[in-house]
Amino acid sequence: MNSRERLLTALQHREPDRVPIDLGGTDVTSICKGAYIDLMRYLGRDPGEIVLVNIVEQLPALDEAFLDEVIRADTRQVRERGGSRWDLRMEDEGDYWSYVNEWQIRLRMPKKGGHYFDLVEFPIKEPTREALEAFPWPDPSDPARWEGLEEEARRLYETTSYALVVGCVFGGGVFEFPQYLRGMEAFLTDLLAYPEFADELMERITEVLIEAYSRMLEKVGQYVQVVSVCDDLATQLGPMISPELYRKRIKPRQRRLIEAIKARTNAYVLYHGCGATRAFLPDLIEIGVDIFNPVQVSAKGLGDTADLKRTFGRDLTFWGGVCDTQNVLPFGTPEQVREETRRRLDDLMPGGGFVAAPIHNIQDGVPPENIMAMYETIHEYGVY
């Protein structure tokens, strides 16, 4: 099987020749800059000039030979471009670098010991309609945002056998993005204290996302196999909001977004949601989600991956979940990494419906020997 056939077979809940492998196919299944440089040097490979493809999370473009020869990755990402109204202008704030993105959100990273940019200033200060009207919303129809995207997707589709993934547009979702614009505490308060404002904010974001995905899929929908959406709903210990509030206020808008995506492509929809998301999995299945990521096994309710597979494995493909990324991968021994990885493979591989990938991005400081122990175990035991 080639990579595209392998992934599609797994997504159809059939067993391919081996488990599909992803590294860097999304911005939530990659490796941070420092960890990548350490790994390449450990392998005796030249990391070359580091080009960041995601500034916030400090994700580098990954070497093609490394992906093919070391990781045996089956996926490649097709990336959206930035809008023409915004140029990155990095500012020197003494101990920090900062910039303002096209949503007018300020992000900041320490110069010393910083691993990624944090959101520190939120542009919509008041929960009022006037604030929404005054906000300079990004234009999802801006041709510059999609320039060259169709040509890149067609080239990869026609000249390689990789499985192609596109999204998440703007890097957030119906519930997550309002927190970027208002701040988490403010928006969670808005949901209950200013419900009309919160609903209008979510509605505007939903419309922007639908338009953006629609424009993007006009360009690449015929070439890609997976479209990703991102919308965190939970902390590590449980939901951020009650499932009842989710079903009343957020779920209908997520459904509209997924329906709009599926109206424009035959690709599968991957939903990325960190944390203890088990309570929402039946809802995600109901609104058309095909793939769930990252399967954060250290979060409440997701640690028993065998039960997760039994309960939801007929309806969802699990993408991720291959090794506890908070405890075992960074702090365990290589042997502990191998044991953990083999256990997750045993739980999640049967019957297809599984893509082996990191649980979110591999972080700086993870020992390269542990990263290789994870992938070597996938290569050895991920065969059907």
C-alpha cells in the first residue's frame, strides 16, 4: 500500500498493511523547534536552516528525507496563507518578543527559555454589540489567503502518494476563538452573564469560519483526504462548560461548520480537542466528526484506550494517543516509552480506525532517544 491508500483504509475502519503514521500532518501533531533540532543532531542529521511554519507553537518545516526515512510519515499538510491586510512585525519588548496577529490579539514569548507565544492582550474589551461592530474582522475571502494553495495541493496529489491534510483555518473554533478575542475568563462569564453578546460573537465567528473553509475547499477539496477543525472544550480534569450548555449554544454552530465542510469535499473531518473530552464524543459523532484527536491519555476519562476503542471505535478514528506525552514520553526511560507505546497500539489498532501520532506536538526537552523509542516501537509493532 502507498501512504494515501493506507490512511484511507484506516479511515474506513479496515486494517491496512500497517498503521498510518503522522508527524507534522497537522499543527497539533508535529514537533517543536528545539526538540526537532535535538532529534536531528542525535540522528547525525543536519537540521539545516529552521523555517517556522507556525510561529505561535514554534513548529518548524520538517525535512522530507527525515519524514520518509526515519519517521515513515504517511501525511503531508497543505497550509493556508495569511491575509493581505496583515504582515508579521515582531516587536522587541526587552525580555520578550511580541507581535499583534491579524485578529488584533497580542502574543508574547520570553527571549530566554521561551517555547511558544502566549496570548496576552485581547482586542474586544467590552461585551457589547458596538464592540463587535467596531472590530476589524479578517476577510476570509481575501484571495491572498489562498494564493498558490490549489497548485500546491494538486502537485502533492498528482506527484506523491502522501495523504493530504488541510486546516485548521485561523487556528481556532466556534467556542475557542471567542476566548482569544475576549480572554478565557471574560468569555466564559459572557456565556452566562451576557448571553446575547456571547451568541452574536460566536455567530460571527461561525460565519467567518464557514466562509474561510468554503473558500479553501473550493481550491483544494478535491485533492485532500482530511480536513481538520480545532475547538477545545475541556480542561485536563473535565469539560470547561456543562454538556447541556454546549449542546444548546455551541454544538449547533459546530454542526453548521462541519456540514459546510462536507458539502464541499469528500474528505474526512478531523476534530482536535485537548483535555477530558469523553463526555462530548457522542455529540461530535452526531454532528459528523470522523476523526478524533489528540486522544490525551493523561486526561480524565481517556486513559483506558481499550475501553475508548470498544465504545467509540466503530464511529471514530483515533488520531494520536500513541504515548503519554505529559509523563512517559518526556520523563520516562526509553523502555517505558516502548511499553507505553506498545500498549496503546494494542488497544487502538484492531480493526483499523487508528493513526499513530504524537499526543499534540512533541515538546522541547523531550529526550531524542525517547522519541526514537516511540517511533521504533510503532514501526515494529504497528503491522497488521
